[in-house]
Amino acid sequence: MVFRGPPAFERAPGTFRWPLAPPVAVTRRFEPPPDPYKAGHRGADLLGTPGTMVRSAGPGVVAFAGMVAGRPVVSVSHPGGLRTTYEPVDAVIPAGTVVSAGTPLGTLRAGHAGCPESACLHWGLRAGDVYLDPLTLLRRGQVRLLPW
């Protein structure tokens, strides 16, 4: 299997927003792995405070709210085949709930590995089985300079 990189995806401008209340500090950016089975950082870590409300970044349906490998996770399926994930988050909303951008999903729990403070939200994005940079939903993805 050859890893061809992330697929292109469509989103309506302004549809997505920060899952934490601004101002938001990114403590670790998305670092895609060289292929699907190697190490990387499959999301962005956002600085937070334990107990802070985490909100859906965009409209969709809560696909999962529960424990994964001992960590509380919430995931939301969005139109167009996108799925955002939020961890560690103690859910206040069950799977199957229709949400809009800004709907409360749960509260941020302390203890995310690698966080420089007491709490960070690990925010992920997938299109199918391919991980993408969630900051691109906000048009804050990787900046590239183009020639004149």
C-alpha cells in the first residue's frame, strides 16, 4: 500500500470554528506521519483549563462519546465525510445527537500527554481513514509562500 497523502475536502466558508473559547493557543501542531502506520501527531493540541466546555467545531452528528484506550473521547461526523475528534473530554451529550457549530460536547479533562500545562484538548480531523490538520477547517493550516 502506498501512502498518497491527504485527500482534498470541501467545506463551506465559516462553517467551522474553534472548539474552545478564543483566544486559543496551539501548543502542538499536526505532524502527519510519513505513511499511515508510522508515528506522527494526528491532530492539534489546544491549551485549555480543566473543566472548560468543549464545543463542536462544526455541524454534524455525535458519532461516539465514551472511552478509548482509557481516555474519554467525543467524535462528530460532519457532512462530506469529515469527522472531528476531541480528547480528553467528559461528554455531556450522547452519541446520535445532532449538533451545530458551538454545541457543547463536554468538559475538558486534565492530563493530556505532552501538554505543557494541566490541560490540552487534542483536536483531530479525519476524512475516511486519513488524518488531516484540523486547523485547515479554520483556514489556519500550514502557510506556504508562493512565487510572484
